[in-house]
Amino acid sequence: MTIKKYENKSYDLSGNYLAQGNTALRKCNYSDAIKLFKSALIQTPELTETIEFNINLATRRLNSSKVKDHRAINTKVKSSIEASLLYKLNSERFSIDIVVPVYNALEDVKRCLGAIELNTDGYNVTIHIINDGSGTPTTEWLRGFCRSRSMFMLTENEKNKGYTPTVNVGLQQCKGDYIVTLNSDTIVTKGWISGLVRCFKSDTSLGVVGPLSNAASWQNVPTLLDENHQFAVNELPAGWSPDDMALAVRCASKHLYPKVPFVNGFCFMISRKAFDAVGLLDDVTFPTGYGEENDYCIRVAQAGLSLAICDDTYVFHAKSKSFGHEKRKKLSKIGSDSLKEKYGKEKINYLEGKIRDMPVLDEIRSSIKKYIEKSSFNKNNDPLLNRILFLLPVSSGGGGVHSIVQETIGMRRIGVQAKIAVPKKHRLKFIKKYEDIDVVEDLFLGFEIHELGELSKKFDVIVGTIYTSMKLVKKVVDDNPGIQAAYYVQDYEPLFSKPNTPEWQEARDSYTLVPNAILFAKTDWICQKVYEEHGVHVKKVSPSIDHDVYKPDPLAKKRAGLEDKIVISAMIRPKTPRRGAERTMCLLKRIYEHFGDKVHIEIFGCTEADPLFQELERNFKHTNNGELTRLGVAAVLQKSDCFIDLSDYQAFGRTGLEAMACGSFIISTKYGGVYEYTVDKFNGFLVDPFEEIILSCFLEKINKKEKLNYLKINSLQTASYYSIHKAAISEVIIL
């Protein structure tokens, strides 16, 4: 089969740099290809546009291979990558190749490619468009569209080859972790890639998955068959967009991911493991694109892998205009006959009967129908009149508890009746901890579990604040259906426990435990992590800083006799391994050894007598302030120039932002939601905590007073954007 990039097809390329570059590119020798293409620019300047296109392609693939090929990465960097995988979003971990075969139907193609461009879900995506001999209007439009968009790679068949051979052209180019074959008459929706990847992550045995759709045979929703008992082509509800329907599917879903014998080929995601095992589509038996996906599904199953429907994801299918209805019907019959001839009529009839008789698919359709049909209930009352109860079933706590307390106070300041329910036996401890709050006695309600249902009747909204609280929230709303359930997601809490333990499972279940609960979180990272793992929409609210406590004190260093020193602080909490106490203390020692008395180091978060602290590196000059109140933490941060946080990850990293509010810049883990407020080299530094980092290079830069002041001033300005008032308003609005 002759395949040529469209820019090259008019030229004889033998014996020149461009031809050699193309050969190197095909052999995946990307560095050589780039060098050869650059030489070709000099040799054949009239082909500049062609050559620059190829240079960009080779550069993209070179960068991709550097990320993927761990064999080319030294051992320390490799172990760092592996250690951080747990805290990365799926979109940061996996790359996606999408193969879109095109044959005319230009308006469908425009909608399809436009939707893909808008909905990559943050993944590293490469779209391989294979133009299978389309007419001039489609061909010229594709050339112009792809020329200015680096993620779109256009390949042209010299003449029309048919659907399956054309898809195979694209599949041969794919290097990603997951591969999607996507019809050019589809409209993908927000979250579609995340949903398909989430389905794969639910079961390591999966080799192929596909979404629900309006027109995808057994994956049809909300109606399977039309009045003629043929597979329906469902119209969108009046006034709805494909994204609206996708949201309805996601909200109605129970995330069942049913295993099936066949997945419709209109949107067909293949894992790298399955592709390596099974290979290309059978373009000899199924050249026209009817029956080829069922054949592939059988081959995947024969390889020991399974297939599933992603029942929380939706992609719209317009049904191609490349062929008329009668021609499609004829081709479908030919494909079906070929499939039965290849595997035997009995086997195909058995597999078709198996998917036809799966009640779970009817259940999925029924749930979506009910969701569509039910009228949305909109509360028309003033949100400031809602009575809100935060449920905090813990004995004490750190930054997360501070958030709840200060934001509840913020709500009360704008007239909202808001309180915090804590275990009755711990109520006095909370009152003592927050004794500086003038309404503290009224703020905290004590409860016994058996009293919670009756206590909650005085409120309109009950908000869980930790994964263990959601089973209590569920009990409350089960007993009192008029109360709105909510969950303030402070972190991705399955990371706190060993996988497959009861605690881990309870944390995972907490996000979907209470139907129709409102979930909200303070960083995009948390929202995306929950969405990618569970398909649950989490609303974004504003973080808060208590500027009455965390504020600059320009004379703090002078009073402490530290005017001529760089003051570095860190929170050391060895009882929480993910906070990186051991590596932080080792780093602080190296800093002191490098700078000596030019630096002054202060730590807080644990007592000197803590046995876990005693095991850490402590043989350097430092001050341990022990466990501190909020005012105590602020006093340390106010005299600090730099605050260090080498946690594995931070869902938000409250102490880092509090340090900024006090006038300190931060050096923080780059994993998690810290990027919400930290801009590398502007108000701090983002680092990989798993690497053996030496921060002297950072500290040398800030030895100059003007650089240190630059970072600190930018930190102060950043922190000023976050307030209790703003956070309280954002939460009241969504509740």
C-alpha cells in the first residue's frame, strides 16, 4: 500500500536528505531524522513547508519517546517517575492516539475534529487523520486544518482503499498508551477520554472499551430499538447538546462497566497491551468496515483480555453520510456473513445472543431515561437562608479542619446559619483549640451518632468533611430526605490507605455513596482526580486564608535577631509518611552544611520527644518549635524567608499559602494542587520531591537581596487573592 504525506506526493525523493529523513522517521530514529530534515532545508528550500512539517512531527515523537522509554532514563530518575505515578492525574500519566479515517462528508468531519480539539481532557493526544481519497473540498480543508495544529497528523491514501485498510494505516503510526479508532461522524464530549481511561483502570484485564451513544447498537441510550425494531438513532432531547447528554449519562451512571462480547467500532479504545497482542484490524476479510470490530473483539478475547462498556461516558454518533442507508445495510450483511464464515455461525449467534440478553444494559438505559425525564428541582429560596451543618467526626485535625472552621465563620459573617458538628466527647477540645474565636461556644455542636438524625432536622444542608463522615451523611438524608447532602472533598483520601484495605475501599466509596450529593473542593487537582477515578463531578470553590492570623510582620526577623540570615522553615510531621519528614530533614542538613550560619532553620509539627522524630536526621543546627497553634505557626512563618514542603504531593498545601501570606516564598512538591497558587520561579519553586535534589542552586539565586524580595513580594500578592469571605461566598452559592 502506497502512503504519502500530502506535501511530498509530487516529488521524487530518492537520494536526497529529505528521503533519508523520511526513512529515519519511519524507523523511529527521530534525532537522525531531525538532523537530516534540517539539512534538507538547505538542499531544497522550495520544500520548506513540507520539511518543517516533518521536523515538527519528528520532534514531537522524539519528546514522546523520551517520556515513555524508561530504558533511556537513569535509575534515579526512573524511580522518581515510578514513585510519583500515584499522585499524577491519569491525563499526566497516559498518552492517547486517535485514528480518524475520513472519506468525504466534510461537515461531519469539521464537527468531529472540532470536538476532539476542544475535548482532549488534558491528555497528551495525537490525532492521526487518514484521508482515504476524499474529494477536493474535503482534502483541501483537511490540509489547511492540520497545517496549523501540531496535534493533528494528516496522512493521505493515494487512492480510496476502504475503511479497514485506512484505519490500519493510522494504527501503524500509534505509539500511545491507549489507541482510539473514531468514526469521522462522531462528536466527542467533555470527559470522554477520562471516562474511557477510567473504565480501563477499573479492571486490568480489559483490552477494549467503548462509550454509550445515541446510535451504537447495543450501546444505545436512552432507547435501544426504534418502532421498526431496528437499532434506534436517538435524537438528543430538545434543547440539549451532546455535552448535556454526556452529563446526564454521567450523573445517572452507577459505574458498572459491564463486560460484553462486542464493542461497537464507532468509538473503540484499545489498550497498548491488547494492541501489542492482537495487532491490526483484519482488512482482508473486512475491507469495507463492517464486522471488523466484532472480529477484533473476538481476537482480543482469544488473547485472554476482556471488553467493557463505559456506562458513564457518552459520544454522539451522527451516522455517516459517506454511505446511504441501503448501501450500509448491504455492507453490514456482507460483514456479518464474513464474520460467521470466519468463526462459525454457531459461535457468532451465541455471542450475539449473550449481549442481547444482558439485563444490565437495560438497567443502564432505564436509569438514563429516568434521569432525563425527571424535572430538575430548583430551590428558589435565597441561598443565604440555607442552614448549613458541617459534619466533622474527628478528635482534632490540621489544615483541613482550619479550613472548615474559618469558612464556617465566614458564612456566619454574611448571615448564614452555619455550625460544625463534632463528637460530643471532643467538643471541649475544639473549643479550647479555637478559643480566640468569640462565637466558639455556639460554633461547635456536640453529637452522639444516635442523636445526629434529630439534630440535623434543624438544617437544610449537611456537609461531610472526611470520607468517614459520608456514611453518617447518608444515614441522615435517608432518614430526612428533605436535607441536601454535600461533601467537602479536602483531599483524595484513598491515597491515605494501602490499596484494597477496608479503609481504602471506604474512602473510594465515599464519593458515590450518597446519591445527588453536591461535591466540592478547593483545587482543580482534587476535582480532576475524583472525576478521573470515579466519574463524579466535583464543583470548584475558592480556597481561604485567614489574613487576621497569617499576615506579614516586617519586624519579626529583627526581634528574633535574624536580620542578617536567610530563615528557612519546614513542617515536620513524621507520623504522616506522605509528608516527607525524612527527606526534608536530610535536605535541611545539607543546606546547613552548605551555608553554615548564613541560614537559620526552624521546624514545627512534632515534639522533640516524638520517637518517630528521634529516628530522623537531626545532627545540624536548628530550632524545633514543637506542635503549634495557628498563631504559633504564623509567628514562625512571619520571620521566614523560605518555607519548604517536600511532601509526596499536596492536594492543596495550605501551609504553603499561609507562608506566602506571611511574606515567605515556598519550595514545594510539584505534585497535586500546589500549582493553584505557586508559579515556578515567580513566587517559589516547584520540585520533584522524589529526586535527590540539592537546593543550593535555588538558595544561591536568593542570596541577593533583590531576588529574595522579588519572590517574597510576589508571594504576598498571590496570597492576597484568597480570603475567607470569598471562599464562604463560593460555598454558599453551590450549596
